[in-house]
Amino acid sequence: MNEEEMKNMEEEETLDQQENEVSDSAADEDTVGSDSVADNESADTEAPAKEEEKDPFEQAQAEIEQLKTQILYKTAEFDNYRKRTLKEKAELILNGGEKAVSAILPVIDDMERALANGEKTDDPAVLREGMELIYNKMMKALESLGVKKIDTDNADFDTDMHEAVAMVPGMGDDKKGKVIDCLQTGYQLNDKVIRHAKVAVGQ
């Protein structure tokens, strides 16, 4: 082997070494690049997850504040309702008879006119007629308020409606337990007894 051939071989070996070094450095760069990309991707995926997760303590505090606000609102609303209800009850107690009084006022007007006319005449028939008109008008006013008489004509004695103040013996079997006479009229208000009828009962 001559000197030229040896020189060529050395040059080829040098070139091979340089090529190997270049390829190794490129491979290292690719590895480093892929690792950095992977790190960046993992960091990007972890960041939103951390942002979405809230502190449980802060979340509980926010819920407590919201519940406090709701309780305050409900308390104020109930307090207003209670005050309004008490006011309505007080007004009902004070003015509950307004309807009844309004219904009776026309009857009082008639009574005043009857008294004024009574001074102009001494005729009992005229006075009686005036009293009957006033009585009928009064009964109609009471009926408009839900007041009605308790029936006692030939009625069976009923402790829910009647109060026996006398027992009448010797009236026969057909009158036994029956109302013989009504001594004081009883009244109902909307089917509720407000005064029992005082009656005499057959024995």
C-alpha cells in the first residue's frame, strides 16, 4: 500500500467519524425536542385541571353566604306577613259588625219616622201597622246576614235547637216529646245556634 492509498483511507475514516458525530448530535436534538414538547403538552393539560378545581373551603364559604342571604330574605318576608295578618285581625275585630250595623241602619230610620208619626195620631191600628212594617223589614235585614228563626211549630224536641223550660203532662201520646209552645224564639246564624229556643214540651 502506497502513501496515497493510506492518505485516502485516513480521509475516509475522518469523514465517517464526522458523519457519525453529526447524526448523534441530531438524534440528541430530536430527543430533547420531543421531551420538551411532551413536557409542554402535559403542562397544558394539567393547567386547566388545576384552574377548574376550586378550594373546598372557599366553595363552602360561598354556599354559607348564599344560605345566610336566603334566610334573611325569608325572615323579613315572614315578619311582614305576620304584621299584615295581625293588622287584618285587629281590623276585623274592630269592624267585624260593620255589615250588620249597615243592614240595621235603615230599620232604625223607619223606627224614627214611626215615632215621629206616632205623635201625630192616636189610632192604634196605624201604630200597629207601622210596627209590623218595621218588624218585617228587620227580619229581612237579619236574613240577609244569615240569621233565621229556629222552627218550633209542632217540632220534635231537639236538645241541639231547643231548651225545655216546662213539661206539659196529659197531652196524649201524639204530643209526647213534641214542642207544645215556644216561650222565646231561638235563632241560628249560618246554621249555628246563637240562641236556643225556650219551649214547653209534651210529657
